[in-house]
Amino acid sequence: MSNLIRPVQEKDFEALIELFREFALFEKLPEKMTNSVEQMMKEKEFFNGYVAESEEKKIIGYATYFFSYHTWTGKSLYMDDLYVKEAHRHKGIGKKLLGAVIEFARKEKCHELRWQVSNWNKHARKFYKKIGATIDDVELNCVLSLK
């Protein structure tokens, strides 16, 4: 089975919203997912990512990212999410999505790629360590809602 990894397009927004809901449920935070297709359309200039598309043209995974600047290292890319539908995990799709983000970051001359992973997500932590990522347990995430 061959899956296509490609940049996100507007036509993907509806399928992505469903995957965002799945991911929020997976993260045990379904109430935090308040995004919508309408909001994505209004804010599309800020949305960047890749999707994994099955042979049947269904979106089965995604990786999203944005540029950031870290005072210690300079220009960086932050991967906001990496998610693959449960039925399609352990088939190399996550690795392909992450590879696309890494390739993009290198092309853009970023010094680092950063992301977060849930403490309890042992499979993801193992996957990230396997590719050479460092997982620190020093910093905690802070979120301030502006709504």
C-alpha cells in the first residue's frame, strides 16, 4: 500500500477537522478542540502542514507546523501536531510525515525542529527517540486562552 504525503490544501480542511477531533480524543482533551472549517478558512494563511492520503484518497494522517524564533538557536520550525489514524499506525506513515516536515525545515534553513509529546504517550516517545530527538523533562507548557 502506497500513501501519498503532500502539502495541505483547502479541500482537506473538513477531513482535517475530523482528525483534529480524533486527536483531541486520543489526547484525552476533547473539550479543548474548538476549531472549525470556517475558522480554518479565515485563518488559512497561518496554517501549514502535510497530509497522508491513502490510495482511496482519504486523509489518514497529518503533520502541522509553523515558524518560530528561539533566542538561543535562531530560526526554527515548530511541529504542532503529528497524528495518524489508529488503523494506519505502525506502517511508516508517521515517519513519512515527520520526514516531510524535517525536509521542509532543512530547505528553509531552520536550525531546529521542535515539538511536544505527552508524557504518557510511550509509543510516540520511543518513536521520537529512535529518530534521534532529545526529549527533555525540564520545561512545562503554559497556555493562556485569549478568547
